[in-house]
Amino acid sequence: MTEAVAERPVETGQQSRRGFVLLGAVQMTLIFTLASLAVPLPRIGAEFRLDRPQLILLSAAYGLTFAGLLLFGGRLADRFGGRRILTAGLLLFGAASALAPLTTGYETLLAARFGQGVGAALVAPAAMALLRSLFPEPAAYGRAMATWGGLSVLGATAGNLLSGVISGATSWRGTFAVPVVVTLVALLLAPRVLPGAEPGGPTGRTAKSRSLDLPGALLATGGITLASYGLVLTDAHPWGSAPVLAPLLVGLVLLAAFGAVERRTADPLLPPDFLRDGRRALGLTAIGLTAAGTATVFVLLSLSFQQQRGWNEMATSAVFVPFAVALLGSGRLAGPLIGRYGPGRVTAAGLATTAAGLGLLAATGFDTSVPYAYGLLPGLLLLPAGGALSFAAAAVLATEGVPAHRAGLAGGVLNTAMELGPTVVFAALLTLGGDAVSLAAAAALFAALAATTIRTRQAQRAQQAQ
């Protein structure tokens, strides 16, 4: 029987830093690609004469396959080694990214977006498995995760900013140059700066290879993809309509079957005990909600700027420059703050700050009569400042204590939360009515989770004192 494959740990030093930079650039690119069509989507629709449901599917295609396959991608990384799966995923992701700008029809572009998502679902958990190998010491790994947590928010921001600039200066096809270039560089540098794989190793899984749990993988992939697709369609169809209910109900049935299968499987794709840790569950919830808040603001404000204010793509991207500056500044502070106050406190503070930013945007962000400096800027500064803190600290909460042989699983679950959060929360918020009401409801959710985080921490401290 084939032995398990584990990553060969490397000493923390220059090689670890180079490896982290490479993996961080790849992770940012995955999220950049997810957000890169948000601003130029109206132009794509005009070129291919697409109706609203087609635009929604095109926008969501990448995220559907990305979210659906992440758990299986994590299992592959844990079994076959992070660098092997990273390389395979990059090849698929890069090929699909190169195909997309060459398309002359909607169907081919849609297929390319689906292909990007499949490749990304292999790359993301493999990158986190490699990160665990680069930083085997718990303290160093915690510091790395504090930085890693902010990269996804930064990638989403870059996707919205640069896609508007690139598509405005050239065309929407130019936005695909970023993932192609990053993929080529990553494939070239990976053998030099990332640890390879060897049989056995320090993962505790040296006796035999791990099963792939194909029944669980099929149920999880089908359930997440179909349920997400049903939620995405709520933007164009009523909740009670067949296009929404059919995939949503089938997806939920498959997810229920997945849960039943996993409880009876000797080596499940998602061990039930993995999510029983209260801190991990809290961190994953905060990650999903933070990703949802950021995505909701970008979508609603981008549409408002172009449809209500009449701004072009370049002007729309320029409005988010202060957002990016605040995000970078807060991201640099996240690591030291987590080290000093702990991830629980920083998560709560970040969620509360994000709630304040969303509340301000809900109150004044859609009022075209209010000047930019008073109506948009305060919220566009508070939201990313809080989001960077909560995302970084929540990533530490979600991965603390994860053993090396579950590093790929942790990456798959973390990225699944990050992908499903925007889909589920955004679909729910859209049912509430206007854009301002949606952001106000999102602010309430952030405030409630911040309060829950504080209460959970207080309960934990009381238990420790006894």
C-alpha cells in the first residue's frame, strides 16, 4: 500500500520568506480573479448581448466550482503533497485564464471561468498545506496566518480596483493577463522556493495512504455547487420559483447526505470533530461574514456608481483607492495587534469597526446629494480597517492547533467559508429590499458577531479561572 505523502519542513528563514511571498501572491491572485469581472461585467454583457441571468452565472461560475471542490482539493493536498497539487492546480488555472480572453462567445468564456475555479480549488488548500511546512513552529505559523488572513481581502480589493483600470484602458480581456502572468511565475519559482514532497514524514500518517473519500467528495461538491447556484439565482428570480428552488433543495439534500456519510466513514473528507472547536467555528464564521461584507459593498457600490451617478469604470475604481490604502495600513497592524491582544480580541474589534463602516455607508453612501468626503469616504475607510483586522485574526482562530496532516483540510475549510459567505449572505441581504437596507442589515450581523465573540472569550476565561 502506498505510503502517505507529506511536505518536507524547512527551517524558517530566507527560504521560508521567499516561499511565503510566492504563496501569498498566488492566493491574492485567486481572489483577484474572483472579483475581477465585477466592474467590467456590464461591458461584457453589452458585447455578448447577455441577459441578467447569464451575467449572474458568468460572474458566479468561478466561485461555484472554487467553493464546491475546495474540500476535495484539501484532501488531495494532504494525501499527495502540497507542491504536487499546487502545480497541477496552477496548470489548470493558468490554461483556463489564457483561454478566457481568446473567447468569441459566451459559452466558451463561461467554460473558462468554470475551469479557473476548478484549478483554484486545487491551488488554495495546497498553498496552505505548504505554508504549514514552511512554518512548522506554532508561533511562526500563527504569525504567518495573521498576515495570510489579510491577503484575501487585499486580493478582492485589487480585483475591483485593477479590473476597472485595466478594462477601462484596454478591454475586459486584459484583466485575465494578471492570473496568466502570476501562474507562469509561480510555476517557474515553485521548485526553487517551496518544499518538495517525500514519502512518510512528520504528519503521523506514515503507515498507510489516506483514502480520498470519493462518496463524500461527490456529495460535498454537488451539494455546495447546486445550493450556491440556487442562491445566486435569487438575484434574478423569486425565492419560490423553480430556477431557485430546484438546485437549492437538491443541494441541501446532498449536503445532508454528505453529513450522514461523513459520520460513518473511517477517514472522512471533513471530520465532524474539526468543526466542534468553538474558536475554530467562530473564526470560520467571521471569515465568511467579512468576505460577504466586503463583496456586498463592492457589488452594490459599483453598480450605484455606474448606474445612478453615471461614472465610468476608471472613476468607479478610483473611488476605492482610499479603501485599499486603509486596508494596507490595517493589514500591517494586524500581526502585532494579534500578538499583543490575542486573536479573539482583535477579531471582535475588527468586526465592530466593520459594522460601523457598513452603517455609515448604509446611511449616506447611496445619497447622491451628499458630498463624497462626508457620504462615502468615512465608511470606505472604516470598513477595510475593520475587515483586515477581523479577517487576519479570524484566520488565526480557524487554524490554531491544526495538525500538519490536516493542513490541506484547514485550507479547504477556510477558503470554503470565504467563498460561501458572500453567496449565502448576499442572497439573504438582497431579499430585504434596497441597497441601503442591505448594508444596514449587514452592519447588524457584524455587530452581533462581535458581541458573540466577546461573550465567548469571557466564557473561556471564566472556565480557565476555575
